Amino acid sequence: MVERRITKTRYTSGRATISNIIRAAERVLAEQGHAALSLRRVAQECGLPIGNVSYYFPAKQQLIKAMLDSIVADLAAPMDELERWAADYPNDGLVKYLSGWMKFNEESRVARIYVEIWSMANNDSEVRAHLDQYYAHGEARVRRMLARLNPELSDEAMDTLSIFAISIMEGLMLFGNNGHRHARHMPILAAYAMDAVLHHARSPDSASLRSLVDQYQQATAVPIV
């Protein structure tokens, strides 16, 4: 019995240490950027010897994965509950989910962490793989909600719309988070995004959409000035 209590205490202590390390890494990313992220800097931030940090996270790529997994875990229960509710109210459920995602992204700290991880992913295939896995959770949930909203959607349409929904919400984070000069436009920008997703979920193969696809395929790149 004593041995079991000791094992449980060590397990609980280990979980607390991991959580502290993850929170410290988030602070480093949000406040100093990905160039400053190292196991040594994270150890300094959370007041632990570097050996303690590297014991749980031998490389910073594993720390990034733990950060993303932590976000998924924190949001899983409320999002699961929302998805169950959305089974009876598919339109309102999808709106609540998309709204909640964008409101979460409005936090300056959250936006900064994501942007820094994106920057790392550009040059680190392992971080990129972790980021893709993270977004796959959201894509799958949006896809299930779209299927309830319009059961006649093809698999291709659901895949494309789920990618569209997430990409437009994440893109808005660059311009609409708290503190940005365009933040005051965020309510209407969010409404545009949700309206577009809902519209195309109901009318996925309109003539105007097919025309725009043709125009895009024939277009040439235009420099941004």
C-alpha cells in the first residue's frame, strides 16, 4: 500500500512537472518568439535544471507536440459536448463551433504562439507533422458537423469545406486578434467566414463557384505590391 502511494505521488508530481514545462515553453514562445525557444531557456523559465526538462522532452520538437496535444486535451471535453448538442441543431452547432474557435484565436497570447509554431514548421518537418496532426482534429470535427448539416455533401466537398473553414479562421487570426489594428473588424470578419462556410455547405456546386474555379486555374501569379 505504501509503495502504491509513493508511485501515485511520483506520477502526480511528474504530471505537474510536465505541465509546468509546457506552460513555460508557451510563455517563451509568446513573449520571445521561436528563435528563443530552447530546452535551456524553458528550464530557466520554469526554474528547473535542464536535465529535468530534457528527461521529459529530449528535443524541442517533442515539446511543441506536447504543447499542441495539451491544447487539444483542454478543449476536447467542451467541444465533444458541443458536438453532441449540434447533432440536433446542426446549423447552430456549426456556428457555435466556428465562433468559439475564432474567439479563442482572438487572444493575443494564443495567436502569438500559433504564429511562432507556424514559423518553425516552415523549416522543420517534424514540427510541421505535429502541426498537421493538430489541425486534423479540427478538420475531422468540422467534417462531422458538415455531414449533419447537409447529408448530401460528397466526401470531396466535406474535405474541401473543412479545410476552407479552418484556413480562413486561422488566417483571420493574423488580423483580428486583440491588439491588432484591425481587431475592431473581427465581428464582421467572423460573420463573413461563417456565412461563407454555411452557404457553400448548402450549395456546394453552384455555377458561379465552378466559374470561379475555372478563372483561378487560368490565372497567372500577380506580385503583391
